[in-house]
Amino acid sequence: MTEAMVHAAHHEAQPAVIVWHGPGDERVVNCHPRELASLLARADGLLWVHLDSASPPQHALLEKLFRFHPLAIEDTLNPVTRVKVEEYDGYLFLVVRGVQFRASTEDPYDLETHDVHAFLTSRALVTVSAGAAPAVAVVADRLTRSPELLARGLDRVLHALIDETIDGYFPLLSSVDEFVDGVEERVFVDFDDTALRDIFQVKRLVLSLRRHLAPQREVLATLTNRPTPLLTPATQLYFRDIYDHVLRINDSLDTYRDLLGSTMESYLTQVSNRLGATTKALSVLATLSLPFVVISGMWGMNFSRVPLGSWPSGFWIMLVLQLLIGGGLLLFLRRRGIL
């Protein structure tokens, strides 16, 4: 068993989603996979099939029934495959990546990704994911209730899947926006010691989102501009709308990255300023105590005769002298701009 298969095995296999729409009101929803061959053989209908790569019987259909290229089938088992779009003989193969917050971790900004692989042919759209994918669940619910939506075209179903996948980035952006609004008060008003750690976590989140989003911009640019018989010009306009969403998300991420960077610099500047103020206060104390240390050390030597040692008011004279020397040093350093 390969590493990719082991990864897929950790997911609980989901049932296949099958939606077929034929002429008139003829429709088939979530039939047994054994009936796929007969549905695929019909030239008067459109078919959408979603398979779970964690289920070996479902995944085997990619090769045995649909006859897709072995390299593309191998990519569906790879948990870290590159987001891309490739054109094979008679179909398009593409990979898009969705993101969401991981629920099973203490880190509130820990990301979980899920890839959706899609094979678009003239009569069938086959999608594959490892376990549940939120975008697939939304589109599957929409089509199982209204299979006639397939009559708009398989490319429109593919558009709906990618659109839902990209829309999954917006809730994460809202969380980042709320954090940025709150962290300014934590840094500039409360000076929260834990703010720097949270800033690093959210900045890592923003960088991860940019890394996942960047290749999808190239995929959507290809789907928007490359002529192909599998995508109508009208549908490519819809893909252009998703491309605009990706650009908007990317611009927002760049803005958040700059804001977080400047906030982190402001926090570190405040730390430096507070350290400087503390150092300045300690310097004043050290300056004032210096005459006491020097004079007390000199008059504390073990000699039989020490100047002023026999004077009744010698102690008070030395105390006043130490205070005058300390005050003079403090005044001198202040005039020189050192303190």
C-alpha cells in the first residue's frame, strides 16, 4: 500500500454521489454503482459522479469504467498533489483545493485542506475527493433535489463546485479580519503579552492561504481563457467571476499580511521603548548611588587615621557631599542629553 493509499485509508469512506439527467423529466439519483455503465452508455443524458478515493471499489471505477489515464488516477490518491489543470484526450483533468479550520486541534488558526479532483468529459463529470468535501456536499444536495440543473451543462456543475470551494476562503478571511481589528487594541491599549504569539499564528495562516490560493489563480486563468470544446464561452464567463473572487481574496490576504507585519513591528517597538524607559530609570538610580559607593568605600578603609574621621559632624558632611556629587552628575548627564 502506498503512502497516499494509507493517507486515504484514514478517512471514513463516503457513499458515491450519482446524478443523471436525461431527456424530458427522466432522472436517476444515487443509484447503485453497478448501473453506471448503462447510464454512461446512453448518449441522451448527462451524468455527474462523485467518488471517495478512500473506498477501493469506488476508486476502481476510474480505471475500469471511465478509462482515465493512469497518471491522473494516481494524482487522485496523492494527498499533496499540485493544484493544476491538464488536458487529456477527450477530457479535462483538474485539481482544486479547499480549506477550512481544523476542528480537532487546540490551535484556532490551524488549517485543514481537502483536494477535489475533477474529470470533465462531454457526457460525464467525475469528481473525486478523500473523505467528505464541503463544496461537494453543497452541490450534491442542490442537484439531488433538482437534477434538472444538470441540463444547464456539466461545465456549469464544475463551475458550481469550484465556486463553492473558493467561497470557503471567505469565512477564514472574516476570522482574520476580526483578529486584526482586535489585535490593535491588545497591542496599543492593553499591551497584551500574548499578542505577539497570536500575531505569528495568524500571519502563518495568511501565508498558508496565499500558498494554497496562488496556483488556483493559474487554474482559473486557464479555464477562463483557453479554448476547449468542453467549456462553452458562456460558462467561461462564470469562471471569470470566480477568478475575480480569487484576485479579491489574494488582495485581502496581502493587506492582512502588511497590517500584521506593521502591528508586529509596532509591538516590538513598544517593547523596545519600555525596555529603554526601564534602562533609563535604572541609570538614574545608578548615577545617584555612585557617589555613595565611591565615598563610602574610601572612608570605609581600615586605616588608623582617616580625614574627618574624628570630626563630630563628619558623617553629615560626607552625606551632604555624596548627595551634591550625585545631583551634580545627574544634572551634567541631563544637560548632555544622555538621560
